[in-house]
Amino acid sequence: MLFKETKLKGVFVVEPEIITDERGFFACSWSALEFEKHGLNPRLKQCNISFNNKRGTLRGMHFQQQPHEEAKLVRCTRGAIYDVAVDVRPGSPSRYQWLAVELTPDNRCMLYLPEGFAHGYQALADETEIFYQISEPYHPESARGLRWDDPRVGVEWPLPVTEISERDREFRFL
């Protein structure tokens, strides 16, 4: 696996190294040893799948506060997503800065978000599915969120938002 650190410290784009032959290809998509070697949280406690019927659907911006902060590894298995990470770490020099990566089954890239980052994404195609691994199960009492359209953060979503949950729409501005 190739680990490419982004402008936000601790956030990585992870690319599998593809080994091809006449049958097709093989690639490692998860290795606790590789994550540890790069100083990333290798603990996995839960895996989730999210499916979105329509292009333009937005989910986020979600995170969990202490003591249940979570690291995430996100991969798109069908369709395409615009995957966004926002630094919400108190005292971080990049607090409230964001970055986005397009994830597709064709590019096979994954986005790793360490603890202290809000996560959200927008479906860029109908019938989009993501698979993500997390270091901590869901704890409702620790669940928090940022407004997807908060001007202080300024995420530039590529499409008009066509679907969003009531919960995500009701998160407060910073």
C-alpha cells in the first residue's frame, strides 16, 4: 500500500499496490502492520456500508468527541464520492480546514481520517456505495456534527445537494 499524506496532518490517501497477471489483479487493502508502520491507528472495531440512491446526496459532517473519537478508512465500492475531511481538533493549526478526495472503484483509493476529524461525502453518481472501517463503534452520546454548508469551513461541494437527512440539516453553524 502507498500512503500519501495530505495537507492536513494525519490524513492520508491510501492506494493499494496492484499486482496483475493474466487472471486479473491482487492488492492488499488493509494491513494493521502497515498502518502501524506509518503511525496510523490500526485498531478496527466496526465496518460499515452506506448506500445512496441518488447523485447529489450528502452525508455529514460527522465525528465523535472524546472519549469515543474514531479513526476512519473510507473506500467507494460502487459509483463515486467526493469525500471530505474537516480538522476539528482543538488547538490544531489547521482547525476547520478541509480537504476533499474523489473516491471511485476505478481509482481504488481510500481516505484515512485520524481521530479529531469530521467526515462527510457527496454521491457523485446514482447508486453509490461506500465501505468504511472505524476504530470505535457508534456512541450516540459522543456523536457530533458540523453544518455541511458552514461558511466558516467553506467546503466547496461539487453538486447541488439533492438529498440530506434532517439531522445533518439541523447541525449548528460554528
